[in-house]
Amino acid sequence: MSDTPRPELFEPTPRTAVIAMLEGRRPEDVRSFLMTHYYEPLAAYISAVDRGRLGEPRDLIAGFFADRLGRPEWLEQWRGSGLRLRRWLVNGLHYYCREERRRRRRDQAEDLDGDQMPASIDSVFERAYARATVQRATEAAAAECAREGYAEHWGCFLRHHVGGATYEQIAAEQNRTPGQIANMVRTATRRFRTAVSGLLLQDGADPANLDREIGELLATLGAG
């Protein structure tokens, strides 16, 4: 059983491939893809900004996607924006909420001030994105470890990185040496890192900066 991840596992999806994938799908399929990958951070943004005044987050986000995906130029504009996909989405949702408030003829006092998101709300969105990304990567890596016969390796990974157990403690529990446990944890860690990398690349990260991107993601999660 090889410890080297096969190249097709969690295959990195560069920005151009994401664009091609989204452009090649029906609007309802694109909406499903975006809801699956970005609903949680967008819902956190809605909760921080709107506080229920415009309705349920899921309904607002679904309406936002329906509106934007109905515009043939929308994805083309993202292509030329240079923005990460999550930033493009939350900026668009920010303006969509403003548009909805105007359409419903609410008092201007209820509208968002200015065109930029307050830093406190932006941090709520980024923490929610980090949580959702790490959760999806954890699920993908756990499934891959199980498929490859590395379920025990994944258990050691969780005991060490989540439970805080040392290699020595885990080794004593499993009648192994600390060196064996360290190797098992490294094996699972590589699966987790590959899964996180794939999600960040899908969001438009620069492949050359993945180590920094992963560090920033985990730091954002820790700050929450």
C-alpha cells in the first residue's frame, strides 16, 4: 500500500478549470455547486448584516444566485475581476441585499452604510469560510484515508491535532512506538493538506502560495 497520494485524488482545480466547469453547466447546476461550497459563509454574512429583516438566509442566497446566474456576463465578469471566488460572491451578495432593500422600499436608514463591508462583518464571513473549508477537507480526507486503508492513521491524526495527545501518549494506547505514530499522523496530514489545497485552488488561490494560504486559513479558524 503506497503512502504517496495518487495524482487524481482531490485533483487541484485551477481558476481556469473552475470557470470552464461553471460555464459548461446549466444555471441550476452552477447554483447547486455554489450553494454546496459557499452557503455556510454566505449565510454567516447574511446573519451578521441583515438580522432576519430580508428573510431566511437560504432564500436570500438562492435568490442572489438565481438573479446573478440569470446574467450571461456574470461569470465572465468574475474571470476578469482577479478576485477569489468567495470574495466575488460575498461582494455580490452585499450589493444584492442593498438592491433587495431598495426594491422593498424600506427606509434608507435600514440600508448598509457605504459600499464596503465593515471589517467586523468581513471577519465573520472569513471565519465561516474557514470553518466550512476545514470541515469539507476533514470529511474528504477521512473518507480517503478509510478508502486507502488508513483509518487508524486518521484516528491518530485526530487524537494528535484535535485531541492534543502527544505521539508518546498515542503510542502507549496502541502498543506502537512514537516514531510509528508520527509516520501515521504524517500520512493522514498529507491527505488533509491535499484536500484543503484542492478547495483553496477551487476558490482561486495561487498554487505557488498554498503553504501561506493554508496557514492563513488555519489562523483565521483559530482566531474564531
